[in-house]
Amino acid sequence: MSSSLATRPRPARVSPAVFAAAGYFLPRLLFLHTRWAPQVHFGDIAWALDGFPEDDLDLGSARFWAEWRRRWVSRGEHHLAVATGSTTVAGQARAHRAAAACFHWAEFMDFDDAAAKAALRRRVRDAFERSLECGDLDITQREVAAGGPGSAVVRYWLLRPPAAASTPGPLPCVVVCNGLDSVTEVEPLSLAEAFLERGIAAVLFEGPGQGLQVGQTPLPADPERVVARLVTELHGEPGVDAGRLAFLGVSFGGHIALRVAQRLGGAFRCVVNLSGGPRMAPYAGLPRRLKDDFSFVLSGGRTDLSPAAVQELFDRLEVDGRDPATTDVLSVHGALDDIFPLVDLQRLHAAWGDRAQLLVHEREAHVCLNQLDSCLLTAADWVSQRLAPPTSAPSTGRIS
């Protein structure tokens, strides 16, 4: 071998040991093919994980996630430098989307420093907002008090499809709900794109314990109360047909979707639950990082709650199957889900009868990540059918 070949740098790569340790997260990092939402590509993964230390690949350790965070932040800053050097608005927008995604993947499973997590989520928001300077996404940010005057402020975004300007009248709308460790600009927006493509407006919202509020405020025991406030707001939104609303939640957002189906079903034509369930698996048996995730979000930033205290929070959130669903429900679930056990969801659907439909993927785990694109296509088509213009005027389902 010539000396020049011997000294040539090799391309970035993920070593077999690191790939084996982090492989579970790869479908999550790549999530969905998107048009507007921040997104990384496999090259970002390779650069972020190239040379990752192999002496501590314990996904439950703070040391692993500190190194993971450092590397993804570095990759995000690389994309910010690319944006600065770009001579076109389009190039700047694309690079800012990539930076936003990298900053999210830096923090998504890191629960050891609430302030650092909040700062990174702020960088996600800033980079994403810069990416909107070039594009045809019609997005309006609004705020509403979570429980009336004087209560916490809930931010939400109304997204209208590009063709909305030429569409007469108000549009049907789907409200999309975060999971525990998702960030509004990435996973929920990715899911919302399937509805925007079908001419359906979308609302993304951040209640207590979600989005920029994760680790800052506790997620409430009645998260559907925030949804009720949103519905009231949407009845005053001239661009939205409040008689044609749907609700979709992913992961813990899917659990919230089931609560919405029971308590607010009259406000929604239909509800989609992607991998949520009526109850979480027992806290004591969860992997350490998932324990930290639940504790951090439900308590507003603490990871030192006793197992009994977190289990009490779990028990308080459990959906009682004796209360019927008051709208059509579609649940999509992986048979191997170890966070929301399938058997509990099957019992709930059996109790809810013909109004509830359950689609199970036998070889999928939580969120059916290897089948997510086709799952979302099925769900979006199902919602589109139920939000079609009515043959006669439906009741408004207004919530007072």
C-alpha cells in the first residue's frame, strides 16, 4: 500500500459496537420523510457517532447521554455554520432544519440537566423558525390560557396547507399531540404533514410539560383539559371548520387521545391513537432511561421521585374502560410494545365496541417505527374519510 493511501482519512462511520448499542434509536432518528419538519439523514448519524467511545455504551448511564448530547450539538452547530455560509435563502432554510433536528436528538433522551434540556429545545425552536423564512408553509402562532384567565399559557400553532388560499371556506382540522420526549417542531409536525397533504389544517400545541415546558412544569393529571380550551379557541377561528375536527396523539400523546375520546369525543369527529394505551406498564419494570423520562415529564423536571410516587402518578392517569368512547377511535399498536401493553388496549377496545378499531403490527414495538410511514398513511386516510364535508350540518360539539 502506498504511503498516500495509508494516510488518507476514512469516511465517517458507526462502529459495530456503537451501532449495536444505539441501533434501537435509528428508526426514531430518521422518523418520517418530511417536507417542512426538521430532519437528519444517515450521514448526520455517521458523523455524530463516528469514534464514539466504546468503553461505556450503557444506555442507562448519564455518561453515555452526555457524550451523545455533545456530539449531536456539534453536528447541529455544523449545520448552523453551513446556513451562515449559504448564499441563498433556500440553502439557509434547509441547513436550519437540519440544525433543529440535531439539537432535538441531542436532548430527546437526556433528563439529567433540566436547564440544558430547555436550552437545547430553545435552539430547536430558534433554528426551526429561521427555516420558515423560505417556504410555503402557512403557520400562525397563538396562545390560550390553559384553564382560563390567570392560568398557565398554552402555545399552539395553526398550520394551513399551501393550497388553503385557493380553497373557499374554512378547513377541517386535526389536533396533533406530543409524546413525552418528542418536540413540537419535529415529531408532531412530521405527523401533521400527512394531513396537510390531504387539505386538512393542523394544530400543534404545547400544554404543561410539553415542548419548551418539558421539565419546567409538570404534565397535569387531566391533560384533556388543555384540549378542551383549544377546542373553544378553534370555534372562534375563521379558517377552521370546528364541526370537522379530529385528534391524533403519538405515544403518551396516544394515551391522551384515549382520554379525549372519552371526555371530549363530542367535539371531534374521530380520534387516532398511535401507540398509546389506557395504562403504562408498571414503573418498577421499565428500563432506567424510561423511568427517568416518565419521572422528569410528569413531575416537571425531577428524576428523584420514589418508585411509589411515580407509580401513583401512573395510577392517577389510567383510563377507566367502563367509560365509553364518545367518538370513532382508531388505535395502531405494536404487539411488542413494552411501554403500553397491548393486552390493556385490547380490553379497552373490547369494552368500547364498534366505535373503536384496533390495528396491531405483530413484529413492531412502541410507535411501530419500522412501519410508521404506512401506519400514518392508513390513519390519515381514515381521518380524511371522517372529515369529509357533511351531507347535513352536524352538531358543533362546542365545549363550554
